[in-house]
Amino acid sequence: MLVLADIKPDEHDALQRELEQIGIELQSRSDALFHRSATTHYAAWMILPGARDAHDASSAPDRLLLETNYDGQLEEHLSDLVTQCGSAIDRVYAHCQDYPAQGSRDPKVVEAFFRARHQDTSKMPTAHYVGLPGRSVPDIRNAIAVYEEAKDFLDRFDHASDVDSIERALVAHFRNSPASAPKRFAITQAGLRHLLVYNLILGFPLMIIYVLLNWAPLCLLARYFEGKEARNDRRHPPWDPTAHAEIYSHLDLAAQNHLCTVATVKPGWFRMLVAKRALALGRILASKFFILGRLDQMNTVHFARWILIGRELLFVGNYDGSWSGYLGDFSDQAWGVNLIWSNTIGFPPTRFLTRGGAQNLDAFETQALTHYAPAPVFYSAYPGYPQANIVRILEFRDALAKKLGI
Amino acid sequence: MSRHVDRHDIQGIIASGYDHLNCARFILLRIEKPETAKRWLTGIARLVTCAEHPGGNKPRNCLNLAVTWKGLCALGVGQMLGDISHEFVAGMNRSEARSILGDSGESSAERWEFGGDTGDSQAIHLLVLLYGETLPDLESLHRTVCDTADFAEGLSVVKSQDSNRAPGDLTEPFGFRDGISQPPVRGLGGRRQATEPLINTGEFVLGYENELGYRTPIPSIDSWADPTGLLPDHPDYAGRRRGFGLNGTYLVFRKLVQKVDEFRAYIENQSRKAGTVDPRRRELLAAKMMGRWRSGAPLVLSPEVPGSEPRNDFLFMPTDPDGLACPIGSHIRRANPRDSLDMSPASSLQASRRHRIIRRGRKFSEPSANSSAQNPKYDQGLYFIALNADLRRQFEFVQQSWLNNPSFNGIDNDKDPIVGDNESDRGSFTIQSRPINERLSGLPRFVTVRGGGYFFLPGIRAIGFLARCQSEIKG
């Protein structure tokens, strides 16, 4: 869910302080705010600069973005959020234009406020990668609880025992009223593997044809535009980190982090076309092929979303590890990053749309930093568990559930 | 983009650890009078050891020099620089470094002996590295460098630290053979092996191609600031800017104290059976934590019986993919995963090559704070020195994403057992084994940080520029 609200004029700083305060409360209390929501995987609040198109830096109001990744239907999720986080929502949106006066005391009005500002991704160019498709928060939390209990149980074993007796004891422990009973859920990794094979068999030939017919001409045609852009672009002055020192302090807060960037598509029909087609390709790949927890090679991404609002390309991602490690991983598979972002102003130059560009990691990092919107409020439903570990944990719980005959 | 490596302009410490020079002294200096300090620099610039030895003879002493961001500003150069590293400017003691480097608790910057203060009154500007084959050789160099009128008037000594070792002693204070794995650098005498191709020069020297296929940004100044052409031209801004940082690199300096008694006590406790310590298990546990036996022989090549050859020509995946010989969380597997990261072995090797550092540390032993004549106590540790062209992608990455990462390479919740920032006895270490893993708990932090800083190790011509550049500040 992406909700964009205009901030009242001159209230940018007040809202920033409010968000920082809420961010601190969220870290220090395990029952505050989003912790109470049963449907939210990730949530973040961040301030975006005013919308601008490629031709002028107009004085459109700054905006507040609320981004969540959730289970179930939008209506239930909105209702859940307004009910559980009403007071925080009131504090935050008091700084935004047109927020209802009575606030969360009248939940229906607040839900309508959100729905009106919700970016309906079915109606705009977008691509959405989910690291653990089909897995709900209760599913993941159950798997984690079962796994931790199993680990504690196994710590008490003597190494002299053999595999079979250990396994029998483990299964017996979970059969006889354990603290966390393994549950069966609709999706399993095995099921996803079957689906992938099915998609590959059906889809791979189609993808080859699609790439040849659509992308080969685009990449060749791009050379003309890249050449034109190179002649027009001024050489970037050397990066001065002393001028942007405070950006770095927002970047690496925990084991899981958030990255939001806002870029503007270059003028002209070609770049807009490539951007839209790149998002369409991303949609196909994310929904049909990248379903086993890896975005191409990267297994550190929990959620990643690209959305084109007018000529603005917005990116929000939740990932494991350090920001520079994250960008470094993206840079290693630069073809995808280049296809999408080479269409935006300021991106390092590419060749044939896929070469160059983000392969220059320093230039790519500079681009990300200068377009970065920090999120003072960032919530994770399972902090401390990287994507790759959760996949393993889910497989373990599913295998155990099968042994128990659930 | 291959470029001839100009060994005459590169400081010698990058190419060699001066293994035959057993005595070392590291002097941290503050500039009190910039113009006088520059006169001193002019005097010693010709003594700085470069990476090319005339006639191949090994010198009896060596001198190298590094400067901090504050030092560059004091000399009037800092403000002119573009494309300088953020980590270098903001410093090793910046607030986010706490979590990136694990400098928390006992190791937090507020407690450091040097380098922890962000104020200017305690600032460190220069690091002088002196090396000598014997102590008289070292002292002779020391006199030449530091016993001058310009030095006395223009500089003050913040801290002077010695490291002396017996000839041929290559162990660190926990008793392990150290410094075995060094990246083989193209153009600096690196020797390629079957298990390890050469690493691009640009990973360790600015101005050359790095492992990502381009040149790491080189600190540069406008050409008008160098009218006499002391500095080389900048390869990417030909004519408009000059490459101040060409042939230079970034240097990490950290004083690490190693809790030798606690380490011994821990592994002895973990290897007690019916009250007595089993020496074989004790050595095995120590080796499992490090990844090598104390002799330096890697566990991958000698899984059960202690080996004696400190070999480095091995990979993990062919014989030890599950960590049964060398645990996945062991120190050397974290510091250089080689082919064992969670991706194809070829990709992992390529990734590992992008996060290497050259290590030039020297061990020390000094009286503890609570040492007395009746009850002498010694602190032992390491002056950890690392060289890399990109602090963020190399040194800081290894600390944050590999050594101190509790989820490194699929592990659940362990940090590096030897150097990790394990929190007051809550640390754990998993030893992969069959039928089930063994988990050691109650692991304390064995290595604490007592001071440090980021330095820039300039090329020889850049040192000349620092000594002679026109500065706007009066001194």
C-alpha cells in the first residue's frame, strides 16, 4: 500500500520532528504502533520532495508517503491500521492537508482519507517483488517460533546420538504439546518450486520471443538517445561528501533497512516508453520467475517496489544488510537496474540500456544518495531474520509439519 | 584500461610489510604551526620509502607517512579536495561507525586513548610509520626524522607507540601464526596461484582499475591550485584537475587490545572433561574458532590432525561446503569467504575479490593501566593497519557485513568468535558437525578497540605537494 498525502505549507520541519519522535517510540516499545497490527510485514513513513516534472522545479507541496507491505485485502488492512495505530496516525497527519478534524475518533472518515490518497498500482506502471510470496505474517512468525524452539531443544543433545534417534525425539517433542505448534499453511517452498518449473516450461520460449521483439530494438535504438544525452549532459562535478554528510547517518540503522529513492524520468517519449516497458518486464519476472526468494541473484531483498507516478519514478525497498552492500549487489546485476533507472535524470550513462550505468558502483551510490528519502519510521514484523534464513526456516517448519502429519 | 604501475610514486608499505624489519614505531602527530610543519615535510619527503628498491637491496630502515582529514585541512589542502572518501572525512569515530565497526561498550570511541574525540584540540593530523631492522636502526631513523628544529616547533606528539618482535616471530598474541593471507596485487609483485588470481591494483592504489572495472574516485584539486605541476594530471579530468590522490590509498589504523588470559580461560573451560582440560580438544576448539591451527595450517587442508604448513592455496567448496572442517562462522572464513558465499562458487570468488584488504599490523605488549612494580601486568594486542582504496567497500564492509554480522552466510545468530563484538558473555559460536551442530555459548568479546583513525597514505609526489602548496591559512 502506498499512500501519498500533501504536507501543509511550512510544516515540513514539524512533521520531520514528529516522525523522528515516533520512530524512537517504535524502536523502544514492542507494543507500540505497527507492532499491534497482525497484517503488516513492513511499514515506513518518509517525506518526499514536492512533485516535479522534467522541465521545471515547481513549488508543489512536499509529500508524506506511507508505505506498507501487508496480508489480505486493502480494506481490512486499512481498518486494522486505523484501529491499532489511530493516535500515531492523528499526530502525523495533523501536519497534512485536508486531514479530517475528528481524526481516528471517526475511523471511517480516516479510511476514506487514505483510500483517496492511495496509489492504485493496478492503474499505474509498477513492478513489485515479494521475497516470500504468499506467506502471511502469522505463517512466518509460526515458522520462526517453531525453529527457535527446535534449536533450543537440540542444544541439549549429546553428539554421540545418531541422526534417527535425534529426529524421533524432535518429532516427539513437537507432537506432545510444544510451546509453538507447527501449523500448515497454503503455500510451501516445494509448491513454489513446482510452480516455477511450470512457469519456466511454459514461459521461457515466450520470454525469448518477447525479449527479441521488444528489447533488442529498444536497446539498439537507445544508442542514439544515449549519444544525444551524453553530448547534452554536463560533466558532474566531483562529489563533495562534506556537503551531504547527514544523509549517511540515516542509512544503516539495523540488520534490516529501508531505501526509498525518487527520480525523474528524462524528457522525451523514448525514455518514458522504456521506463514503462522495463516495469512491465519487472512485473512478469517478479510474479512468474523470481518466486523462490531471490531477485535474480540477490537473496537479501524482502520487498521491492517501483512505481511511476506521472514522470516520477519512486522506489521503495526493504532489505537485509548495509545500504552499500545492497547497492553493490544490485550493481553486480546491473542490467536490471540499468533498464529501469537509466531513464531517469542524473543516472550514470549506459550503453545499449544494459551496459555501464550502475556497474560504476561509486556513481550509482552517488545517484542513490542524492535522490534518497530517509524513513524516520521503519517497522519490520520479523527483525533480525534475513530473507535467506527465513526461507530455510520455512522449509524446516514445513518439513516438520509434514512429519507430524498436519 | 591498463596503466603502468608507477612504483616510484607509491609508498613502500603498500607493496611490502617489511618483514625483515623487526622494530616499528608509529607516531601520531598534531600540526601546531602549519608553515613550519611544511618545512619539516619538505625535509623528510625524500626519505619516504617508495615501492621500488634501488639495486634490490633491502634497506635497514623505512619511513612512511599518512595524514588525516583534519591534517589535510590544517595544511590548507583539505578544503580544495573533491572526490574524497566520506568515511575518511567523517572519521572512524563518527556516530554510525559504532554499529558499522562494532565499536560499542568497552570499545566505544569515548573510551579511546586517541582518535575518539571529535574536537580539534585532540585532533590527530599525521601518522609517521618508522621501521628498523634492529632498535639502533630504528632510533637512527627516528633521530633523523624527529630530532629537528622544524619538528619541535611545528608539530606535537599525540602518541608514540612501539612494536618490537623477535626475529622470525610471526605470531599474534593469542598464539596464532598471523599475516598468512594477503591479497596478491597486480603490478606490486603479487604472485598468482591456482586458487587465487591476481587482484586489480586499483583495489589498493588509487588511479588504477579496480575489481569493478573502473577507477575508484581519486581525490583531486583544481589545476589552478597546483600551478607548478607538482601533482600528476587526473586521468578522468584531463587538464582541469590534478590527481592529488593518485598512487595513494586509505589507511586504517586501530589499536586492538587482545584479552589473552580470557581467551585461554574460555577454551580451557570448554574443553574440560571430568575436571581436566583435554589439550587436543583445546587446540581443536581454538582452531575451529580461527579457521587455522595455531601453526597457521588451514582446517580445510588438515581437518582433524593439526597441520604444520601455513598454507593459503585452498578453497572451501570442493572439500568443505558445509563447514564441517572449517566452521562457516570461523574468523578466516568470515574475513575472506573465497568461494563459499551463498551463490555460485565463481560468483563468490569474484565477490570476495572486491572486499580484500592489505594488512600491515604489528603486535605490541605494554604495561596495563593497573600494572605496578609489585604486580606487573601487560596488555597485549595488535596495531591493526589495513590498506584499501575504498574504505566503505573494503574495510568497513568486512567488519559490518562479514565479521560482526550475526547472520553471515546463513548463520543464525553468531558473530566472529575471535574479533566479533560479542556482547558481554552472550556471544555464541556454532561448530558445524554431524549429526547435529555444536554450539558454544557464553562467548565474551576478546578484542577491544582502544584508539584509531582513518588516514590517507599519499603518493610521493603528493607528499611533495603537501609540503610546498600555497595555502590560504596563515601559520
